[in-house]
Amino acid sequence: MKTNVILVPLFGIPGSGKGTIISTLKKLSATNADIQVVSVEMGSHFRKLAQDDECIRQIVDSGNLLSDSTANETFQKLIQEVAANVLFGQELKNKVVILIDGYPRAKNQGENFLAFIRSKNLEVAPVFLELDEEISIQRSRIRRICPQCGATFSIKEHTTCPKCQKKGRRRPDDHSMAHRIAVFNDETLPVIKEARQSFQHQISVESNDLRTAALEIWAFFQNL
């Protein structure tokens, strides 16, 4: 059986719901015989490193981007780990979708990404999440992270973590949301414009309703 591997960068303003959509798509793939969904989550990876690395913590908490060299090296490391797990960890399905959250976010990273996929002859189908800045900021104010299990939840829906009932806390970088959006507009929007012109298969979805957005993306995967 030949497996079709597709890289799917998720592009969207901070707070556009990439983490929630990844979680939903993984749940959908768990009961599907043909499509396997795995992920490379750069932000989550760097937040874990920040617990023991003061330099990384300061950059992450401030809402700034890590250096291009760090991002490029980390991306290649993480995607190789994901590929190894997919190839050797379980029986392959017909289609493997690798979701990428948090990369590429700057011009140099975009160039490195293009060079990487060309060298591996990989198919790419980006997803663009559309969301107003005001809603993004509102979401950051009600988003919480559980200090025990690391789950993310909204205090609009849960007063405590739905998994372990601990009181959540705000992500430090959510206090810098206006700056994160400014960095996104300056650094990442040009990458998004380039991606829109570079790939044949792509989809744009409104992420006001994340469940609906995830289902639209899932249908897109089925037709790739």
C-alpha cells in the first residue's frame, strides 16, 4: 500500500484556534480507516523548553519569535521525529496528514520550509484560518492552561480544568497579545501571502466556530 504524506501548515492570527482544531482533527482521524492525523506543534514545544531555559522563556513570554536558526533546526528535528513515529509506530493508513502549528512564521523560515519540502519532494496543502483581531484578543483573555496536565480550556465553558479539575492560569504570552498580533502582521503575513501563491491545494476557513472550521478542514483532507 502506498501512503500519501501531506504537510499541512496551519496559518492564522494568534488565538485563531489552531490547537483546538488540531485536537479535533486528531479525534476525527482516530476513528477513520483512511486518514491519519499527526502534528508538529512548535509553540507547545518551545513552551516546554521555556520551563528550564530562561532565555527561551523571556522570548516566548514576550510574544516575540525565536531566531530563524532555532526555528528552522527545531522544525526539522520535530518533523523527523513525527515521521519516524508514523513510519515505525503503527500500521500506516492510506493518507497521513502532518499538521504544522507555528512554522514557518518569518521570511527566512518560509524559504527554509520551501527548500525542505522540495528536497524531500513532499506535498503541501496549507490551511488559512481567518479571524478578526478583536475576537483573537477576547479569546486570549478567557483562555487558561491547567498547571497539572497542561490542558487548554476556556473559562467561558469551564471554571476548572475539565480533565483534572485544577484551577487554570493564563499563558504568559496571552498578556502580550497586542504585541503578538503586531509581530504576526509584520513577520508572518508576508509568509502567508507567499504561501497562498505557492501551493495548488489550500483552504481558507472562518475560525469563529472552531468545530465547523475543523469539519471543513476534515472534508478538505478527504478530497486531497
